Amino acid sequence: MAEVEILSGVTEALEALRAAGFSNVMITNQPDVALGKQRREVVEAINRYLSERLAIDTVKVCYHADADHCACRKPKPGMLLEAAEEMGIDFSNSYLVGDRWRDVEAGHAVGCRVLFVDYGYREKKPEKPYLSVKSLPEAVRIILRPTQQSPYEGRFS
């Protein structure tokens, strides 16, 4: 728990989304539980900690590893579909903001708009289309920008 850090601007960004009528859903793969590198109780404690401090409406967690071939592990859309059913989410009016290629592919699978927070990880890059941003606060500024035109038109690259 001592290592959990809420990045600058995240609290305000999530509050702004909620104030604009969005539901904030945290979707997370946690394969270290299946691999025996982390205890489920620790992951649940971290998620509680974040949920108590941030405007998060629900948390969906996949505790499986790739070898389990489950339907919930991103890039498969199982957790997104579960959240949509529980919360009445319309993907055509939704955004997925993620920092891994698996997030982007899960967003594509359900047909929502995707913003990719590019932290420069040394891993596979996601497949387009997506809008690349440097942070969640930047993504939220784009999502909430008052405009007649979609923030995505002509901006996928």
C-alpha cells in the first residue's frame, strides 16, 4: 500500500468526468495473483484505497493469466461487457482511456472511442485507431472539450 501513488491531476480529472455525467469504471488485469506473485487481498485493498479517494463508480478485476484463456482478461472485452450490463453503459457514447495495448484492443472490441496514454512502455504498441495523449488529465480535457465537432475527427494517427 505504501507504494500506491495517485498521479497528479487524476483526482480532478475523474471528478470532472463524473460531474459531466460519465460513469468512471476501472478495468484491470491482475495476473500476478494467478501466478502467485501477489495476493488477491492486497489487490482488493489497493482497489478499495483508490475507490475511497477517487471518483470511481466500479472496479472490475481479472485475476487470470494469459494461459487461462478467460473471457475477462483484456484485450478480451469481458470486464467491459459486465460493467456495461450492470451500469447501463452505451459504448457508442463511451470512452476508454488506457495505457496498454490490451486496453486499446478491449475498447475497440466494444466499439467505444479510445484514448491511449502513452507512457513509452517497452512493449507492443496498440493498433489504431486511437488518440494518443500523455496523461489522464489530458484525455479528460479532450473528452470534455466543448465543440461542435467530435474530438476524434481527423485526430487518430
